[in-house]
Amino acid sequence: MSSENVQIPPRNSGMSIAVLVLGIVGLVLVCGYGIGIIPSIVALAMAPAAKREIAAAGGQLGGAGFVKAGVVCAWVAVGIATAAIVVIVLVAIIAAATS
């Protein structure tokens, strides 16, 4: 086997890994402690820059899948947090109305 035919896979973008980690952390923290909205918003803010970094690298960087997965986790965390806030507000309104 010739060493000329060996393809080295592109290394992953550090920013794409950060988006994935923040998305997962946001999802875990929103379910456990309710503060996961903060890392989720940071992940969503970093995602476009990570996509631009990967696109500008001309195939030298990978990690687009990490960005997608991180964004999905972050949006799920934002959705759960939003639903929890709506439920808390509704419960407070109903409790105030019945008192």
C-alpha cells in the first residue's frame, strides 16, 4: 500500500466541539436544575461562527455534524425551558385566581 493513497480525515473544529458540548450541557442542566438556558443560548450564538470556520477551512476542518447536534440539543433545551416557564406562569395565574 502506497502512502500517497492514504487519506487523513480532517480534524474537527474546536468551535464545533464547543457548540456540541454546550448544547448537551444546556440540555442536561435545563432538565436537572433549570439553568441550562444559558449554555444553550451560548451554543446557539456560537453555531454560525463554527459553520463559517468549517466552510472557510476548505475541507481541512470537519465537525459540521457536531454543530448540528449541538444546535438541536440547544433548541430542545430552550423549548423545555420555555414550556416550563409557561406552565409555572399558568399555575401562578390559576392559583391567584382561585384564592
